[in-house]
Amino acid sequence: MEAEQESFRQPALLLLILLLQSAIISAIGWSGERQTIAPMDTSSYRYFVRVDGNCEENRNKAESVFGKAEFTVLDDLDEFAFVTEKMTEAAFKEKAAELDQACRASGKKGILQMIRAEL
């Protein structure tokens, strides 16, 4: 008899879980409608970029590639950082590769780190 009760409990428990999931999904406004996801290359952000080398020597390179930017000198380190204007991910990747190559050509490590910035 206990085995029969257990065989009834499992489907009932599964049904309860499905009903709870359905109630939660409808409560937060989800539906079965598929959402369109935009490609990352078309999304626009500002970017924080750390670059190896002296700011005085390399600022012109960064400005010639990225245009207007907000620069920060990192004291006691042979590197600097800047925040770009808002641009698409595709444009950023292209410009970052160009700056990295220009810095490496002058014997530096190039871009050390880059992240999206929400300011």
C-alpha cells in the first residue's frame, strides 16, 4: 500500500511544481513569445581602456584613433587609462586593434585591459 501511495505522490508533486512555475512565469510577465536579440557589434557603450606606456608619449596615439576621450594617469606605473565616447562594439574592436598595434610598434605591451563602462 505504501508503494501505491508513493507512485501517486510523484506525479502529484510534478504537477504542483509545473503549476507553480506557470504561476511565477505569468506573474513576472513572461510569455511564450520569442524575443529578438541584437548582435553585440551593434550595441553602443563607452569603454574603459588601460594602456601600457607613458600617457604623455601615447596620448596622441589614443586620441588619433579614438578621438575625444577622458584620460587618467596612473601614478607610479608606466601606464595610463582613458574612457572613450559612446561607440558600437564593432567600431571599438577595430579602433582597439589599431591602438594596440601602434603601441606594440613602439615597444610597449599595448592595451592591458578594456571593459564596457556605464557612466
